[in-house]
Amino acid sequence: MSNLLVSLLLLAFAACGQEGATPRQRAEPTTAALPVGITRVADPSQVCMVNDQFMGRAQIPVEVDGRTYFGCCPMCKDRLNSQPEIRTARDPVSGQPVDKAKAVIVQDATGKVLYFASEDTLRRYRG
């Protein structure tokens, strides 16, 4: 067989193998593509969850009901302990309440953070 014929057969087999594959079987990126100017917050301890701001360094951990929240100062620490509404945000896509300790967190170019209930709602976010 010629090299051209072998190459064509290999391409046909490769295409054929992908036809019946489900989306989970195909190679896909594991993280959502984010809008320009939005980046994922890898370390939630660097977020003041009272001011909803990325601080770039470790904040004061506040444990409430087995979950850890973070504040930038003693006042934020007190508010996280005493005001349950401070510990939640609204998912910008679904509008549902999100526990900040469990959220998928992203930041914009100014460091302002957004909290998402899931990777799915983050994927649907259009900024």
C-alpha cells in the first residue's frame, strides 16, 4: 500500500471512532473558557468575602458551621461570624443564593469577585 492510502485509512478510522462518541468520551477542556478580563480564583483564602474583593494574600479564616470563610480585618471577621447573609451571594447566571465557602469564584480586572453555584453556571456566564 502507498503511504497516501495508509494515511487516508488512518484518517477514516480516526473520524469513524469519534462519530458515535458521547461528549464525555471526546477530549474536552475541563475548565470553562472565561470572558475576557475574568480569571478564576484558585485560592479562596485570598478573597475578602465581606468586600467581595480579591486581596492577593491570605485573609483571616472564619469557621462557621464547618465551613471556612475569609475576611480582611477584625470587623469583617465579626460580620462573617454574626451575619449569615454576608456568607452568601447570588449566582450571576441563575440568581440563586450561593454559599461563598462552596462557590466557584472568579475575579475581574479590578479584583472584584463573583460567586457561582457551579461550573455549569460559570460556563454560561457572558459577563
